[in-house]
Amino acid sequence: MKHLSIAPVVLLLFSVIFLFAEVPIGKAQILTFEKKDAGVLLLSDGKPRLFYQKEMISQNGEYPRANYLHPVFDTKGEIVTEDFPKDHLHHRGIFWTWHQLWVDDLRIGDPWISDGVEWEVKKMKTKIHPNNSATIEVKVIWKGNKVLKKNLIEENTVITYQPIGSQAYKITFDITLKPLISGVRIGGSQDAKGYGGFSPRLKLSETVGFYDVNGPITPDNLPVSGGDWMNITKNGPDDPGVVIMGEPDMLPSYQGWILRKRNSMQNMAFPGQEPLLLDKKEPLHFRNQLIVHQGISNQEIKNQYRIFRNQSSQ
């Protein structure tokens, strides 16, 4: 009798295990979008999860902004982000921008504080997928509106929501920035902090804790070293909170983590004080992910980070 080789069977088994490792455990949730005048709201089983701000809004004409997430809700319905906070009115939910915006040697403005630039969402597409995920895909034009009234940057971003069981979910941000004219440069704050890039403004408890893969992290005024992800909790490592993930090895001139216990955003800072020239042929591309949870283990975060990085290579 001719015996069958076991290799194909083993290969099939590992393929099945890997496939199911990327599928969130738990009952499928009904995801729906509701279009609003200012943007779009994503709901899970009829409960709000996140709102994408499509239209420009301001506070009495100050700090106009668009193209960000707020509010973001946890699985218990509590809002975890802040918009127009009194201490920094220019901060807004989950946003991505920089202090410096140049064209050659001309300072165009400060997108971080919404000065000299505005964001026009040219296209927005929403979709619910069979794998129990939902996406918001946008094309956004960064437009100079003061010293240089031109279209400067084309942004193409995909925001993906997917549950992780009933007590957590993840939001993935895939962002590409392409200059529309030559000489466009972006840079962080012009000090030793050098902050800029993907920046969540989260509600923080009085006893907030910061944890990377190796344990507690102490915030500092300057960037601190940390792992590829940071779990920001109410207090202890197993408490409810938000995990911020990134790909620091893929970022140009990565500075480290800007972490604050109160009255600020949290940031994987790049490119620092020295502005980065954007390239039309090789646009700037970066990815981040948030996990909003009611308590998640270090091992599960590591598992989710592995999935996040595997998706980058697909």
C-alpha cells in the first residue's frame, strides 16, 4: 500500500490554525454606519463605537479641524477621547499631524494648532466586511489657506474597526501622505520633545498607568524609550484602557514615546525637530492601531501586535 505524505496535512493544519488565530473570538456583532451632517458614526449592535469627523469644525472660529476620530466609545459606552480640551483646545480625539509644514523655505503654517492649513475630505467610502470588520476609507487634501493658498498634500487613509470578543476592539489606521507640489516638508515641535505624528488625546484617570511589553513605563517631559506598543490603563496593567501600537522600525527619524499623565496627548513621535521632505514617488506611509479594552493581558496584546505586523506584509 502506498502511504500518503504527512507534510501536506501538517501544512494544512498550520494554515488553519494561523487563519483562525486572526479571527476575533466571540459572537459576530452587527456593524452599521450612520451618516451624519458632519461625518459618519459606526455602531456595533446598535451601540456607538466611533465617529469620523469629515467636515471642518471649530470653537468660535478658533482651531478649525477635520479628518479625525471623536468621540470614540469603549464597549461599555463610555467616551475615551477628548475634543477641544480646555488645557489644549487644538487637541482633537485621535489625530495625526505635525507642528511644521513647509514648502521649500516658506513656513506654510502649523497644522498641529490648525493654523494656515485646512483639511478637505474629497472622498469617503464606508464598508462592512464579511470578517466582522468595518472600514472608513478617505481621500483628504491638506490645503494651505494663509501664506500659500494651494493644495499641498494628498492623504489616503483607511480606518478599520474589528471586535476582539465582547470586551475589546481594535482600530487600525493605514495612512499615506503624498505631496502635491515639490518641496513639501513636515516636522515635529521645534524643541527637544519633537512631537508629531499619530496622536491620541485620551481621557486619563488620576491614577493612570503606562505599560509596555516589559512592564511599567514612567512618563517624562522628553521622549522615553518603550516597546512597539503602550498600554495606557486606569491604573494597573490588567485594568481597562487603550493600547497604542505602531511600527517604530518603519518610521523615518523615530524619536520615541511622548507620554503624559494629564492634560495632553500621547504620541509615537517622528520625525522630530528636523523636517522631513515628502516624496511624490515614495509617499510617506505609516500604520498605527488602538485596542480599546476592559482589561487585556500582556500575552493577548503581544498576540494582537503579531497580527498587526503580519497584516503590514500582506
